[in-house]
Amino acid sequence: MATSEVERRRGQLAALSIAAVVIMVGVPLWWRTTETYRAWLPVSQINELANMQLQLSADVEVVFARGTVTPEQQKKVPLTQTQDEEHTVDENTALRYRYEIRYRTATIMEEDALDQPTAAEADLSLHTLSESPCGSLVVYVIPESSSLLPEDMDVYIGQRRTALLRIGAQMRVGRTVEQLLAHLEPRIKQVLQVMSFSHTDITAALSDRVRLSPGNKESIADSMRAFKSSPGYEITFSLLNPDPKSHRLHWDIEGAVQTYIQPLLTKLAPVANFSLDSQTLYYAMLGVNPRFDSSSSAYTLNSDSLAHVINPVEARLGSNAASSNPVLNFLLYVPDAHHSPLYIHDNKKQEVPSNAFHSPRWGGIMVYNVNGFYRPEAVLPVDININMAKVMGVFLAQLRLLLGVQSSTAPPGFLMAPCGSTGLADWELDRLMWSRSVENVATATTTITSLAQLLDQIGNIVINDNIAEQVSSAVTSLQLAVAELEAGNLGFALQYSKEAIMASERAFFDPSLLHLLYFPDDQKFAIYIPLFLPMCVPILLSLLKIVSEARQKRREKQAKKD
Amino acid sequence: MKVHISATGIHMEADTSTPETAVPSSVPQPKDDFQEELVIRPLHSGDIYASFQFRTLWETDFMRGNKVSHYRLFPKSLGQVISKFSVRELHISFTQGYWRTMQWGQPFLPSPPGAELWVWFQDSVTDVDGTWKELTNVLSGIFCASLNFIDSTNTVQPSASFKPLGIGNVTDHSFLRYATLPREIVCTENLTPWKKLLPCGSKAGLAVLLKSEKLFHSSFHSQAVHIRPVCQDWQCKTTSWELRQTLNVVFDLHTPGQGKREWSLFKMFSRTLTEACPLASSSKIYIDITDNPQGEQFEVSPATPLLSQAMVLGDRRTFSVYDLTQQITFGTVRSLNLLIRWKSRDMLRPLLHGERYVAGYGLQTGEIHTLMYNNHPYRSFPVLLLDSVPWYLRLYIHTLTVASKGKDNKPSYIHYQPSKDRVRPHLLEMLVQLPPNSVTEVTVQFERALLKWTEYTPDPNHGFYVGSSVISSLVPSIVAMDTNSTREQPLFSSFFPCKEESSYFVRVYTEPLLVNLPTPDFSMPYNVICLTCTVVAVGYGSLYNLLTRSFQIDEPSPGLAKRIANIIRKMRGVPPL
């Protein structure tokens, strides 16, 4: 009996050790060899990004001209002052605006500059004296008696980063420094909101992150009009000639682009890269038939049919073969001889003076009538030179709108300098850069967090090293961009935010994330069932048997004791 | 789509240099030019060969530093491709069906079945392979074709067969890439983007005839785009870029049951012509009437007094010309519907043609035979043969034999680049002298490789295609050829530049091959896993049994007689044995 007992123990030990080997070596080995490769992602940093505390800092220099402060007051004026403004946009996003205001009195050269006869000249000579860096502002406080501004205007906003602010009449006598500063503060803030950033702009720029409350319909439409921020844009001018048999059109697009568009784009170079081209499309028809209006003996397109114009034309425009940047289309449509003149009517059935319209995030269309050239004696086709000044004026206005350069309506009492030959003032560029940096940061954080979420949810996507690298570089750039915004270095902030957005998009759209060569877990288990089932059943049975025997033995011992 | 009306524009001071005028004198001479042409040749087999050619010439420089490009007649998408990828020459063709040289003679522009792409890059390109990959992807988007399947395994760099056809005498073939996709199916979705490249689209001119339901109901259809820089004048002082879009189609109208052999524009294309493209500087239809001087074989109506002679493919041919820019061509009904009635037929043999087939049996080895025919009665001439074979057919180059008239014919030049598995194909190029009136046979043996299971195409039992061989040659000409490429001549005769008067350039494509590879059962991986697991489980089970069972000596069971005896004893109430 003893030998059989020894034999039984040996069998039990063998079963136990096999079970141990299978559990401790086999299962981990199988697990490791069938696992997908997942590189490490900076998850905690990404989660930090999901909670965004964005701080924007703007430097303002307030310069008191002669006759605005007395020498005693001058000593009491603080050197710097910091003002904070906090907004909570939603539970994950908070905004803080910090204005760092430095006070000083004007230098002699600046006084000379301010003695110029007109505000525009003063603006120019102040600019030649010193150039303020991107994102900062200089506000010159000028005495009430100054002749630089017309009577009813209090503020002049120049073409660069300077503004002239006329001190109020009630501040003339019996004022203390505190009173003076308290008087100036709201007005400086108003200037800041026009020239650098306003809360509405910044929340609009955050629209990728934050669902806008359905409030003002007009402002949502405004924010949807401009193109999304992108590292580059393609601008295409197309001349649509549906009737080459009756007119031969000539447009000096090369010269017009050089004269009117290129200066603006050169100025916008820090925001994005632009490439320009143009084409002529023949037999390109509009999608709708214009209605004949017998009262004015002209054809009309009313505003609700304009939406149908674009789609059929778009098929002919052709996609851009050389890049994947968004395309801004500007179409000049010359109606055929049987449908001209053609006028666009607005909602109130009035003729639109520019005869043009634009479609948000797509481009603009202008109708150019040439019916004046069809004389009865003319031989078809008629050669026609297009007046590019007229056309480019309209396209330039549409381009500004579509790029998000808002010509914000000036508050009462503000006088704005007309935009110069470049079509864009320095402060308008700053405004654009503020909102573009915030938009880039918002888009990149959304992309990165949703990518991290996706990878977290689908456990068997392979994460290659290059994706992890892109994600890390996007996170680093984002942190740098946020830090630069906080420090008020607008140029660097925009640069880093662009890098962040490019890296995040590259990671998100990497083809290796779409690869089909991974198995869902259930299929993996199904394939290995022929191995697992015959292996596990005896192990389990013998383990059960060992357990039941041990239990029986204990019961027997118990019984013996009793 | 929501639109906004912009009521305001920015006021610009009017530039006085561009006033709104209708004075033609201030109009600059356009630097681009568009021509269209249709050649119709009644073939001896009774079929009709129609060849469309559209040529856009543009005096510009795509390689300028500045990025601004303004397009008028030249399509923007192709212009962007040229400047972005620094392309010197681009030739792409999509073909459905095989050109039967023996029955139809030489085509004006040869092309192999499937898709073919060959590109010469500018020598400023540093990463040619990367640029080539990107270019094929972009082109596949433009032409809606599967050109994105071109990769290093089907791309070769021929050393001699594909010389630039435009200006520029480049010899460094590291800037050349050549690839064919013999499996590519050509259909309407390729024709539509091709038509979009034309300035007039399919709205006016000869392109109104291009209706896909008729074009693809034919024996042969081939459409191509050729871009190259060409000389503007005899001294080549100014150069311009030429975009040539060609479409060749062979209609099989000799169907039995139809009885009458009659052919018209309307019957072929279900359209008639009403106008030329207003942008075209010339718009002509040519009908080859060389074999029909007295109208004994067929008659053409309406008749035209205009006749033209052109040197094409080493022969002087006579054509009836219909000039669509002249209103008189369209007659009183304002539409042109050409009509040909056949009377009789005969046959002419082409001087050079090629054939190819796979020989051998079984799934292990095989032999590729390429036959090249020289039908010239007394002249021998050299030909360049280019073969690009995928890596999964492993060529045994030592078995290469070239024989003419039963004798060994030693090639004077051989360029062979062996394949690398999954990286690049075999490339075999050789210069062979073809004796007069002979057949030259090139044979090479190969072994079929086993592919990985993910490398098989979706329908592996259909077989694997091997692209056509290309035979390029200067064939002796019967008449003196015109070597001045800038002289005004019909488009169809001016594609291949002619360097000498006594010969002309011909390119012949052989049939593509369809080779069967050993194909596994594709549920095999799962079966293998199951089988292995079961074997492992059985082995493991017996081992486990041996290890865990406790063995003891058992008394042998009693025999059958004893058991029966025991049962009986039990019934009797007696103790068992």
C-alpha cells in the first residue's frame, strides 16, 4: 500500500508542477509573443493638456506727452502696473488675460513727432523712431488741446502698433494721479480690445475645443467664415469663360497679383505660407439659370440661388495636385452673350454694387459683365481686356474676410487709419496672430487628446515609435507655445503652435494606425482554442482531483480526532 | 452651402495700364497654342482606326524659382505636377485591348495593354525614387487609376530603350523611371479626367465625339498623355512645353449579320461634328486614302477637294483633309457626318512585329519565348529589346538564347540587372540584329517563386501578369523621312523625332504574359495552427498521463469461461471461483 501512496503523491506533484510551468512560463510567453507593439505615450502630460489654463499677456506702453501730466504727478506715476482678467470658458478651459502696462513720459524726439500737423504723419514718424515688437502696443496720451485729432474723435489707431489717446476734458483741473489713471484705464482697455485681442475673438478661436453656446447667430456666422488655421494656403484665381465663341478675354493676372495681392501675403508670411496660381476655364457654366428681369432688361441671380452656383463649377476647378493645404478659390465669371448683363441681387432684391459674393471657407465669385462690347458691327469673338483694379479690389476684400482679418467696427470716438498699400495694418496682423495661436493650441490639444483617447480605447492598434515621437514633439511644442503666450512672445508662440499642429496632425493621420494587420482579442483566443482546450482540461481536472482528495483527507483526520 | 454677399470692395486707384478695353491692338500675343486632329484609317482587316490628337504648346518655364503660375490653355493640375516634381518628360498611357500589329499595321502611337508610365526627371532631383513614388500617387489621383501600385518591385531604369523624346540629350538613365501595370483595367473613370484636361473639355470641337459608351465598345482603346519640352523653331532658340493628349480606338464594324460594311462618324461615336473648338488654332480631320487612289476599295462622302501627303512610319500616305475651322466643311446641314462604304479588301505585312508566350508545364519552371519578325525582304536592322520581369519569376540568365533562322545570333549589347526579392524586378535589355525576312527567337527559362500569403492578389488563380516586352527600332524607310521637326505637319506624323532620312523610329509592344504561380489554400494558416495545436495537445496529453497517473499492478481479468461460470454459480447461490 505504501508504494502506491508514494506513486500517487508523485503523480500529484507532477500535475502541480506542470500546472505551475504552464501558468508561470507558458501563459506569459504566449502573452508576450502575441502582444502588439505599443510605444510609450506621454499620457499624463496629455491629460494635463486636456485641462487648459491659457494665459495671454500683452505689453502696453503708455507714454504721456507734454502737457498731460505735471512734473510732480510724473514722479508719482507707477512704473508698471499689471492687470489680470479671468474667464472660465467651460469646465476644462480657463482663460486669463494679463495686461502689463508700463508708464513713461515722452522723449524729446517723440514730442517732436507728436508735433506733426496730422495724425497720420505723427504715426509714421513715431514708427521710424522705434519699432515695437510683435504683440505689444504703444499708446500715446496727448493733451486735450492737441490738434492731431478732429473734434469729435478721442482715439486714433495708426497703421502700426501705436495709438493716440486724447485725454478727457474733465481731467484738466484738480486731478490726482489715481484719478488720471482711473480715467485712462477703461479707455486703454478699449484700445487693447480693438488692437490686440478681445474676449469674443479668443472664444471664437477656441471653437474647436469648446462648444459655442448658441447665442449670437451673427457672431457664429462671422467666426465660421474664415478658414481654419493651417500652415499654408493655396490661392487660386479662375477666370470662367463659358462662351469663348463670343468673347476672348485677357486678364493681366500676373501684374495684378504682384500689385494687389502679393504685398498682403508678404505681410502675412509669419502666419502661413501662401502659394498663388491662376487658370482660365472655358465652357464652365453656373449651376443655375439666371432669371430675366424685363424691367431692367438684365439677368438676375437672387441670393437664395447663389448656393447652387458653386457645386457644378467646383467640379471643373480641379483639386490641387501639389499640396494638401486648403484652397481659396476666387472665380471671375464673365457671363455668356445670351445671359448678359447678369446682376446679383441681395435679400432685399437690390442689386449688389460689387456684383460679387463669397462662400465661407471656400472662396469668392465675382460676375463681370462685358455686354457693353457687343456692338452690332463687332466681329465675334470680341477681344476684351479685363479691368483688374476693379476685380482685385473685390477679391482683396474677400481674401481679408476669408483669412480672418476682421475689420472690426470701431467703437464711437475711434478713428482708424486707412490700411496702406499692403492692405493690412501691423496691429491687424497681431490680432490675427493672437487668435491663430490660440486656435492652433486649441486644435492641437483636441487632436492629441482624442488620439490618446482612441489609442487607449482600442487596445490592439500598433503604436510605432515614430508616432510616439510625433506625439511627444507635439506635446512639447504645445507646452512651449502656451509658455510663450504667457510670456507675451507672440511670434514664438505662433511658431510653436504651428509646429504643434503639424506634429499632431501627422501623428493622427499616420497610415500605420489604420493598418489591418492586427487581430481583435476574441479572434486571437479563438485561434488558440485547439491548443488551450486539450491542455487545460486535464490540468484543471487533476487540480480539482487533488483539491477534493486533500479535502477528503482532512475530513478523515477530523473524523479520526473525533 | 451658405453664401454671403459682400457688398463692399476695397477701392483701388485704377491702374491705367489695364483699362477696360476692347481694342485688339493692346492684346498681347498669347504664348500658348492648341491644335486638335482626328485621323481615320480604314484598316485592311475591315476595322476602322481612329486616332485623336490634341496638342497644347506653351512657351513657359516650369522650373523658374517663383511659385506663381498662371495657366490659360495648359491644365493647371499637370503644370503643378511638372513644377513640383521637376519632371523633364512624362509619358503615360492607359490601354484596353491589344494592338494586333499583324492585322492592323503600325499604330501612330504604340502603347502596351494596361497602364504604362515613364518619366525623365530633371537632373536637379536628388531623391529620384522618393519623387517617383510621390508622383505616381499624385498621378493616380489625377487620372483615377491604380498607379499607386507602382513601387520598386515593378519599376526599372532602362539603359537604352527609352530615350527622351523632347529636347535635351540626357544619357544618365538614373533620372529615368519606367513602370507598367499590365493588369490595369481602363474605363470611363479614366476617360473623364483625361477629357477634363482639354481646354474645351468635351463641349466643343473633336472631343464631343468622345462618348464613353461607344469608345469602350471597341476592339482597342488607348488614351495617353505625353508631356515634353520641344523646340519652337529650327535653331531651337526658344523652347516650349508640349502637352499631347492622344486617344486611339479601333472599331470593329465588320460584324457578321450587319451585311453592309458601312461606316460613319455617327455610327462610331453616336455624334456628328458641328464646330471646331474655338480655342484651337487648327482643327482637322484626316482620312487615309492611300490604298484607295481611284476609290476602288471604298468611297468617302462628303468628298473633299483637299488632299495632303505626309511621311508617316516610313511611308508616304495620302489623306483627305477636312478643316473644321472652315464653315464650308459643315455644309448646309451645319453638321459633319463622314461616311465610308467598303468595296473590297487586301492585306499588308508590317516590317517589324513581336510576339511573346510562356512555354513549359507544371508549376515549378517555365520558359519565356519572345519572337521578333523582320519582314523586310533584303534589309537587316538592329532592334532594342527591353524585358522587365517581376522578381517572383526567377530568370536563369545562363539559359538565355537568341536564335535567328536556326543559328545563334549573339546580341551586341546586353544590359541585365538581376532582381532582388520583394525589392526590384529583373531588367533585361539587349541589342539584336534582325536578319532580313527572318524570325528571331529569344528564350529564357525561369523558376516560379513562392509568395508570402499576404502578397497574393485578390484573385490569385487568375494568374500574375508580366508586362509587355518593348521592341524599339529604327526601321529602314521606303521613302525619305522629313527630319525638320518644327515644320508644319500633321500631329500624328510628328511625335517621334526623326534624326535621319533613311529610317524611322518604331516601338512595338508584345502581348503581356499571364503566368500561374503555385497558389496555396488561403485558409491554410488557420489549418496549420489548428493542426499544430492538436498535435501538440495529443503529445502533451499522453506525456501528462504518463507523468500524473499512478501505476499499480492489476490482477488480470478472468477469462470468458470463468466469468460465465461465475454468473451461473451466482445464480445457484454458490460462492464464485
